[in-house]
Amino acid sequence: MNAERLQRRFVGVLVVALVLLAGCAGGLQGAGGSADSGAAPSSYQDGAEASSGGGGVGSYYSESGDRVLIREADVRLRVDDFETSFRKLRGVADAHGGYVGDRSQHSDGEWDSGQITVRVPAENFSAARDAITELGHVEDENVRVLDFSTQYQNTDRRIEQLEADERELERLLANTSDSEQALEVRRELEGVRNQLRELRAQQASLEQREAMSTIRVDMHEPESRKPPKNFESSFGFTDAFLSAFYGGLTAVKWVIVFFGYAIPIGIALVGLGAFGSVLFLTWQRIFGYIRGVFDGEGSVRPGGGEPTTDDSEASDDEP
């Protein structure tokens, strides 16, 4: 019984120690990675190393030894004919052991432009770049060498540590008989394996980018060949028709806006007019009634007798 307890305690302490060790290694790797990311990857300027021949910027890069260097270039070319230059560009990629990757093309009448991505082996980067610049007039060029040596070495050491942790956890899982401890070891083992998969994928991506350099080419024909905006009609009939069409739409819009304001105002004015007419007619009736009353009272004598007439006065005068 005591031996079993000692074994459980030993397994628990060992698991905790492995977790702490993995965390410390991760912290060291993170610190190294942050130091690397704090500064931009080193980029070697033109002529910083011995020239290996050729007239382009990419020709000045010599062998890198054990360093992990990723070479990239962006080239903007003005060519006489886009399709012809593209076929030549594809031939350059094939001749240097590479291939043409992504491609996009835009046509504006008879004027063509586009972007092409070329991937070539790293050892042929300079020669391929020099051959590409000969296809036309270089308007802009940007060559970069990105140094990922420190990141690669840190990741490699991290992978070795995690592989050792994986082997130790597998040994513990095979020797433990306690279900709770086995479940805990399995969780730790799964976490270690997930980290290994992620780090190995990062290493594979760096290795692929190091092995195959990238040259992005932006080609376009001379701007003088670019047609005017109204190239569909030399007299601008299309533009005139479109202007008239949009002008008509604008007029319709303002008519709708006018009636949108006028209709509610008209309804309100009609209501006010009807209300005013009713008030006016009512006032006329009341005023007429009051006037009739006052006229009737004026025709009665103050003594209360019947009103006199001229005939009665005439009869009183007779003998």
C-alpha cells in the first residue's frame, strides 16, 4: 500500500516537473522570439557581400552558409507587348528550375497590364532576377533578404524539448495504473503534440520559403497606348448619352422631392381652408340672427302699445 502511494506521488511530481519545464522552455523561446520580432529581419544592402556576377541587384548575394535566408524581389517593368513578355517570363522561370504561380491581367482596350508571381530555387534567384529585368524597362525594383536564422534555431530547440517531453509522457502513460493520473497524462501529452504540430508546420513553411525564392513582377505596356476614357466613341456620343440619362434621372428625383413636399402642404392648406369657410359661414349666420333681433326691437313703441300708423292719425284729425 505504501509503495503504491509512493509511486502515485512520484508520478504526480514528475508530471508537474515536466509541465514546469515545458513552460520555462516556452518562456525562453517566447523571449527569444520577441527579441527577434522587435527588430526587423536583417536585409543585406546592395554590394554588402562579394559579387557573384551579373548586373542586377540580386546578383550580389553570396552563399549564406547555415543561415536561414528568404529572398524576395518586387520588379515593375514597362514592356512593349504584354503577352509576348509573359511568354518570355514563363520561359525564364522554366530555364531556372522554377514556375509561374499567381497571375492577374487587366485589359483596357488594347492596353494590357498584370501581376505575375515567379518562384525559383534560391540558388537561381539572382540569375532569374537578372533575366527578368532584361524583358523590359525597369521602373522600380525592391530586393529583400529576410534573415530567420534565430527564429528557426529557437523553434528547432523548442521542438527537441517537446519531443523529449512527449517520450517521457508516453513512458509515464505506459507505466501508470491509476485512471485519474492516466487521464491527466493524456491531456498533457495531447497538448505537447499539438505544440509539436504547430512548430513543425512553421519550420516547414520557413524551409519552403527558403528553398524557393519569390519574384513578383508587375508588367504594363507604355502609358501612351492606354486609350482615353471615351475610347468607345471618338465623338463622345456615349458620354453625352450617359450625361443626358443621368441628368433625366436627376430631374425625376427633384420632381419627386417637390411633390413629396407639396402634397402634405396642400392637404394641410385644404383643411385650413375648409375650417376657415365653416367659421365664416357660422359667423354670418350668428351675425344675421343678432341683427334681426335688434331690428325687431326697434319697431315696438316704448309704452308697450301698438305702433301707430298714418291712417289712425288722420282719423283723429277728422271732426
